[in-house]
Amino acid sequence: MGIDEKRYFQPEIECMPHDEIEKLQNEKFLKQVRHVWEDVPYYRNKMQEKGVTLDDIKSKDDLYKLPFLTKDDLRKAYPYGLMGKPLKDCVRIQSTSGTTGQRVVAFYTMHDIQIWETMCARAIVAAGGTNEDVVQVSYGYGLFTGGPGLNGGSHMLGSLTIPTSSGNTDRQIMFIKDLSATILCCTPSYAAFIGERMKEMGMKPEDIPLKAGIFGAEAWSEDMRRDIEKTMGIKAYDIYGLTELCGPGVSFECSDQHGMHINEDYFIAEIIDPKTGEVLPDGSLGELVFTTLDKEAFPLLRYRTRDICSLTREKCPCGRTHIRMTRLKGRSDDMLIIRGVNVFPSQIETVLLNKGYPANYQIIVDRVNNTDTLDVHVEMTPEMFTDNLGEVTQRQKDLVDGLRSMLGLTAKVTLVAPKTIVRSEGKAVRVIDKRKF
Ligand code: DLL
């Protein structure tokens, strides 16, 4: 059976047999390592410190010999220390917000921009997009990669692009409706907010022409996906990426909505044990590590993302052959250790959404008398809202029980009135950790 070419942006690459991908990766890998060795003294020093030279790297099988690069390296080498090209060859800078205290600044040549936009175009096609679609990009534009990345992908595909950026939610809805946007790109928390506002305005899913959403840049759960899909009457696709590697599009979901295909012609992905650095077999949960294969200005070998997930080579019904990563379980630095127990915010979200609460919550961790405390503030829906104290107490108790069985910990739950938790137009801030370490 032949493949339906319209379902892919580049079928010859996206559906390439595995042994051919390996061959392509091998060729590109050797070239990329040579580029780094010759042009990035910071990394060459790291290799030499580990006793590795270019001669030790004969194929992709030697990847494990290379040292890891970490966020700490990026910090030490800030701003120009990891560049692989002179500034005169670069055409763009993007950066993270630096909310975790570590601002990342990444550089791009024209070639780097083109491969990044190619990946975003693949993601839009995987979500059912064609050049007949109208793509509304409601990720932030500017230093954040979300807006520029999806904007570039949409252009490359030839779709009509509406660069609304984030914010001004009523105008977002007006544009979706008036300009017949069919694909919406934004963070999942902003999508949920837009959906909530639509409901308030008395709009139903059939009142808007949207058919798909491409949502990423932050962790979200399967339940949140279902909620957004229902409110907007769309299919919601996950997209992953990070500034260090380019931005959105490193991997993306297909019609199967079961894990994100990593663009293996541009990256090699590994999963390692975050504690020991040992490479783990496919299927194991661990930290995702990327090696770029085709980057000029900011090539990174064995870059530790701190993101936790697993990889699978299981055949995908969509026909793409590139390896898939699971939805992120969280970041290793997102993981909270509360009274010795590992807690991921996504576990808390799962309990809340399963019990019918919206994804509007805040997790507050503190230390009182040398004991960690976990407070979860959860917003009620307007339907739940009541001044019947008994009912509220019963609801809180039910959530405490649900969280205890998920986490093995007792949390304090406070139910708050609808709309009291601040909405996000970009990445939502869900955790406030007040402990001083
Ligand atoms: O968030 C790039 C991006 C923009 C991805 C738009 C998708 C859509 P950074 O600001 O550098 O880049 O943040 C990267 O965000 O290491 C993950 O921890 C998290 N992240 C990104 N995508 C997802 C996702 C952009 N789909 C960091 N699910 C990454 C969960 C995600 N977390």
C-alpha cells in the first residue's frame, strides 16, 4: 500500500525506513562532531578532559563516549562560548525567559532557521494542516521561540498565518471567528483560558471554525487535552521543543495522538538515568538527552534537557518512522521532594481533572517546623460553587483522599471561588516553592 503523501510535509524523510534514518544520522553525526571539535573550543576542552578526541568517534555507536552538556555549561559559556559560527554568519537570537534563573540565549544561521521552520511545518501537517488552512499563532512573539517558530512553519507550508501573539483574549476569539482560523497554536493553559472565555461569551464549539490546536511549551495532561477538545470542538496535538535546540517542533504528535515523533534527521535522542548518566534502553523512563545533527550556529552534543519521558520505536499507524517520545512526565527540576516523596505537578493535575475540576490550580510548598507542607489551591467551576460549607468540606476531603492515593502524601486542599486563580497567556506558573534549601 502506497503512502498518502498529503499527510506528511516531507514523506521521503518522515517515513524513511529505520535503517536509512540510521545511515543518514551516522553521516550527519560525524560531520556535526567534527564541526563542534573544530569550531567550539568550550566543548573540545570538555572532550579532551574526558580523554576523547575526534579519532575516537567513528560512528553514532561512539556517541556514549562524548561528555554531556548541561544547563550549567550553557550558563558558564554565556553568551558566546558555545557558538559554532562567527556572529556575522548568524541572523537571529532567541532566548528563554530565565524564570528559573538560567537564561538561555541561542543563535541561528539562515540554515538553522530553515530547518527549524521545516520541523514546525511538519508539525502543522501532522495536525492535519495544509496550505488551505488559516493558522492563528497565539504563542508569544519576540525572544520566546513559540511565536516565531510556528509562524515560520506556517509560512513554509503556505498557510495563511495570523500572528496574534498571546494576550487580548477577546480579540483572539474575534479573529478565530471573523478570519476563520482553522488551527490554533498556543500553550495548553492559554487554550483552556480561551475556551473558558468562549463559554462565558455563550459560544459553542460549532460557532468557531477551528479544527485543530497545536499546544505545547508546558506540561499538560491527557484529561486537559480532552477538556480543551470538548470545549473547542477540535483535536488537540502536543508539540515539544526547547530554545537550546531551536524551539518548538523538535517533536510533535500525529493523528494517532500517542507520543511525539522526534525529527530524527535533525536530532539523536537518548534516555539516561538522571542520577548516574547511564544510557537506558527504549521504554525506560529517564532524562531526555539530545544531540543536534544539522546545526551551524549552536550545535549541541549530548545536551541534557532535564525533561523526563520515555522513547518508543513501536510502529506508528500514521506511517511516520521517526522515534516517539511520550508526553513529558515533568522536568527533573520540576519534581518536588515533599517529606521525602517524589511528586510531579502533573500527578496532582490528573487527580483534579479526573474529579471534574478545571486545570486552574496552584501548588504551594513550604517548610513549617522542619516539616514540608503541601497546599493545593483548586478553583471550583461555577456549577460547583456554593456557600454550603458542608458541601465544600466534603469536596475538599474527597480531593485530599484522591491526592493521598496518587501521591502517598497528605495535602491540604483549599477550594477557591471560580476565576480567583490568575490565568496564563503563556506558560502557567503552577508551583510556588517557598522552602529555602
Ligand atoms: O517552550 C519551546 C516551545 C514553544 C515548545 C512552543 C512547544 C511550543 P523553552 O521556553 O526553552 O522552549 O522551554 C523548554 O519547556 O525543556 C520542557 O520542559 C517544556 N516543554 C516544551 N514543550 C513541552 C510539552 C519552549 N509539549 C521547556 N510538554 C522544555 C511539556 C514542554 N513540557
